Amino acid sequence: MVAHFNYRSTLEALGSGDVLKAIAWAEKAATRSAYEQYDEALGHDNGWFGATRHNQFCDRLDRIFSTKAYAIDPQTGASAGRDIVLAGLSKEEQSSLLSIKPGLVTRDDLKQSPGWRYKNFRLLIQSAPVDKFEVFSWKRKGGVKLEIAEQPYFAEEVSRPQQQSLFSLTHNSNTVQESEIETLVVMHGFEILTQDRKLAIGRPRLAEGDYNSWHWLEYITEDPSVFRNDWLDLPKTTQSDTPDAPVRLRKRVSKEEKK
């Protein structure tokens, strides 16, 4: 039996480059922007909000990572072209925007699914209802994320360091082959009425009956050093005088930790 690696090493690698903080900033900025534009009187509904939030999330990731329309020559530094990156952002977004070195993260779409690459980690994004994160159906989703969930997920063994899987984490050089890329999914969700909101990252798993949809899943909202709500300050909904439901934050425990 091949043992799973300690996935916390993945989180530490992403954290060391401020990638998780950048993801948290982009998700918050996208949520606030879409929420402020949302107006039922104009015919906006959940479908409009979801599509707008998704597009804004991709845009904010491209901004903070200096990719696509916001690409900057890595030799010039993060300050060059910052006026383009900041254009159209709110004052709160501008003041809280992290400075990520251009070229540290690159755009790396996978079969037309928006993706970003940091070292040998590829990050895709996927929205889901906040109560469906852990039982998300990759079969119903289909596409490239289903393919990722279908892939065997074997980890390195200390006794067999030469073994590599499709999503191996053993490559250290600057040139990374496709077979050496670890593809992860950033799951995000927001409920308009309750303002309940979640953000997580993990490795998809195809499971029977839509149960246990991840090899591991970590809620980014669990770490206050990464996920901060102090500047979000969404306006209250007008549909009801009922106070907003608090965001429930808990960490998904991997099967290995349960043993």
C-alpha cells in the first residue's frame, strides 16, 4: 500500500510564496465587487451573481499574479505597470492588494479551464454551494475536473522515493513536465441571503455516492493569517431584518488523520 504524503507540505509551499493569501484577497475582492453590483430590480439572480463572481475572481487572480492582461516583465518588478493592475479597483482593494513578484505565478489553463501555476502546483477554481463543499459531485461537473478526480493519487513513500505518480510532488527544477504537476482545486462559495462564505483548497477524489469528494480539503478560511474579513464589510441584505448567519469555519480532516 502506498501511503499518502503529508499534504501540509503542499500548504506550506503555497503559503511561503503568499499564494494562499493572494487567493484569499482575490476571492474577497471578487465577492465584494459582485455583491455591490447585484440588484434584483435589474433582473439579477443567482446565476448572474455566480457568473459575475467567477469572472471577477479570475480577473483579481490575474491582477495580483500579473498574468494575462496584467502581465508585467519580471525584470521590471511588481511596481512597474501597477497603475494598470489598480485600474477599476475600489480603494479597499487597492490598499489591501499584496505585492507578488511578477513571474512567480504564471497563467496555466488546463483544457480551457482557468488555471494558475506556482512552481509545480497548478490551481484551478470551482464554485459550489457552501453546504456542498465536501460532497461535491465531480461526475455531474464533468470536464477536466472530473478527469483530475479520476486520476490515481499516490504519494511518495520514504522507502520508495523514486516512485512518481501523475501528480507527483518530487520535481524541484525550474522546468516542470506535465506528469510532475500537482493539480489542485480552489473551491469557493457564497450565499447571497445569509452572506455565508467559504474558501478551500484540496485534491479532488471521485467517490461513490458523492461522498468524501476529496483526498484532502483544507479551508483557507480556517487560518486568520490568510483569510481576513475586516475590510470586506458587505452591506446588509434588505430582504429580511434577520441578522446575517455567522460564517461557520471548520477544517476537513483527511482520511489519514482519522486513522
